[in-house]
Amino acid sequence: MTESNSNYVVGVDLGGTKILAGVYDANQNCLGSVKKSTKADRGPKEVVKRIARCIMDAVDECDLKLSQIKGIGIGAPGSVDPDQGIVLFAPNLKWKDFPLAEQLKKRLKVDVFLENDCNVCALGAYHGELKGEPESMVGIFLGTGIGGGLIFNRELHRGFNKTAGEIGHMVIDMHGPICGCGKNGCFEAIAGRASIYRHLHAEVQKGRETVLTTMLGKDLKGMKSGSLKKAMKRRDPLVSETILRAAEATGIAVASLINVINPEVVLLGGGVIEALERDMMPTIIQNAERYAMPGSIEGIQIIASSLGDDAGIYGSAVLAQMMLGCFTAGRTSSGD
Ligand SMILES: [Zn+2]
């Protein structure tokens, strides 16, 4: 009993703007969490210090000591090498080949396990919301950009080069707008928040009117998913048509994924879905049904995640427990 009670882990969600750290017990209960800004412009060494401080504060909040923490899981944006614990390329942190796990371990003297942020979100939603029950799941996360995570045979699918799940860069319209990756018409370039912003901004510059300009000014500076939600509530025509277009693109992406992978569950999450679930989900499902091959979509659940911001820290905690061999929840406890 005392042995399993000491299986505390910390799950960390490292983002371009904020760091979130949560302490979890052996049964995946969150005991407390702390948020800090990333301050990526100060460079990776400084960011590591901030992550370490965020973890220590979260541990202290829970009246625990760092020596009681068995491991730390961390989800980082961009491409990562989970085996080496290296962030290979993270454009929004401006990192290249940075040994994050090693640097953090040096500071905290606790084992650190690294994974891509969308993979840990998928892991978090799969075990936290779906209790590890479906055999397969595709997670799609719509935020500033769009990421994904794949669960095959109840496990995270990383692929040959460990880069699987780049759902945001599935090309949906080969003549579509240019994407951050340099190609045209990626799903992310049509339905990510950054592209929604770009589209709205361009339309406003052309003279179109929207309530967003009264809320945020002509430059739409500081536009968040919440601003879009407010504009939708006020039935703003420009925002409505832009969100509808994003939802249609998402439905097409879901249909393609269903055609190729045929997962038991398609789970949608991220800030955009969290804020606009009611506005987007019906159109997403409608288009998924329209574009999926006959018979391929029957019985597949297309659902919105309810974990919100917690998916990342929860999934990172699950990752740490799995790597340490002390993950016990989900299917194993409910299955037999
Ligand atoms: Zn792209």
C-alpha cells in the first residue's frame, strides 16, 4: 500500500507560451498544478530553469518533496526523439536538437520522459476520458496549429520515423493557402487558429466588417478562440463563414482518416474545439459522413474532448507511469 502510494509522477505540458505542470498519484488523480509562462525568447537554458521551477512549485503545492517523485513526463511541441529525450525541431520555441530530458534530469535528479505534445494529449484523452477502452482512436487537436495522435491496438503509434500523427499537414486543398511548413493547402492552413486569424485579418483589410474589429481593433490583435466564440454568439457573418469553412475542412480530414485508418473513436480537442464545440461539431460530423466511403463510418464515434487544458499534463503523467512500469489504471483495472 505504502509502496503504490509513493508512485507520484509529474506531468508537464510545454507550450510556446505557457508551461503547465501537474502532480499525479498512482491512480492518476491530479493533486495540484502550476502554470508559468514559457518565455521562449530567453533561450532553451532559461526555459529549462522555468520548467524545473514550475515542477518544484507544483510538488511543493501538494506538500510533497521532489524525492517522492518517481518520474516526470513531458510533452513538447514539434518533432521529438522520445528514446533520446531530444527536441529535434520546435519552431515555436526556436529549438533545434535540444537535449531537454537530460537537462531537466540534471537539475531535478528525477527520470524524465519526453514525447510530442499531441501524442501525450492523445494518450491523456484515451486513458482519461475513454478509460483505455476503444481498440483504436485518432485524436485531432485544433489550437494555434493542428496536431494529432494515433492509438492503434491500445498503444500510441509512433511510426517508422516516430513522426506519425501529423494530421495538421494532411493536404486537403492542393491549391489552398500556404502553410507554416511551406506547402499549400494543409489542413492546419485552413482550420488552425493562426490560419483563421490570417483569413479574418485579410478580409478585414479588404474592407469587410465584423464585430471582431470593435472587440479587438482593426488588427484583430490578441484574437483568441474565446473572441471567435463571442462573435459566433452575435451571429457575425464573416466569423460564421470562416468557422464553417474550418469545420468543413475538419470534417473532410476526419473522413479521410476514417477511410484510411477506420478507428473506433475520433476525438477532437484543443482550444478551438473547446470554445467552438457547439458551432463546429455538427458541421464536422456532417462532412465526415459526406466524405467517408460508404459503410466505413458506421458505428464510429466522433466526439469532442472534455479534458481541455488537462489532457496534456494528464497524458504526460500517464506516459511517465508507463515508462516506469507503474501504470495501473484504465483497461487493466476495469477490464477484469
Ligand atoms: Zn503544412
